[in-house]
Amino acid sequence: MQTYPKKRIEIIAEAPLLRRLTARLDEAGVGGWSVVPILAGHGHGGDWSAEGQIGTATQMVMLISIVDAARLDAVLDAVFGLVSGQIGFVTVADVAVVRPERF
């Protein structure tokens, strides 16, 4: 089966930022994205867990999107201003897809 190269963007951010992030992705012409809750982690501030949290103010999410490499810089520019001063991070990885028209 033939595959096609694309870029996978993962954004780990605080849940209250999600609506603004997805709006920026939509404005940048990203055709789709998925959101996954983050249950726990470890970083510069030590261990973190969502266990026992009552509200969403301190919850974390992972937003995943796949884009064409030609659009990567525009998408990163659109979201970086929101996440640069927040807890979290952005990663980009090479992936292969089987239906390139969807990205």
C-alpha cells in the first residue's frame, strides 16, 4: 500500500486554552484535530496528576493534528503565541498516511 509523508503536531496544553488553540488551527486551515486528556506527567515542576482535581482549570490535554509539510510553519506560527507562555509543549514528527487528501 502506498503511503504519503505528512507532519504530526502534538500540543500539550492546559485545558482552558483548548478553545483558543482549536480556533487558531481552524483559522490556519487545519482540516482536523483530536483531543486526548492527559492523566499525569512529570516535568520541570516535578510530578503532576489529574487525580482528585475538581475543575478543568489545571487539567491538561493533548491536541493532535496531521498536516502537509508545506503548511507546517503557518500552523506552528498560528498556535505558538498561545502556548509559548503556558505550561506544556509542542512537538512535530514525521508520519506516513494512506489517505493524503484528508490532510
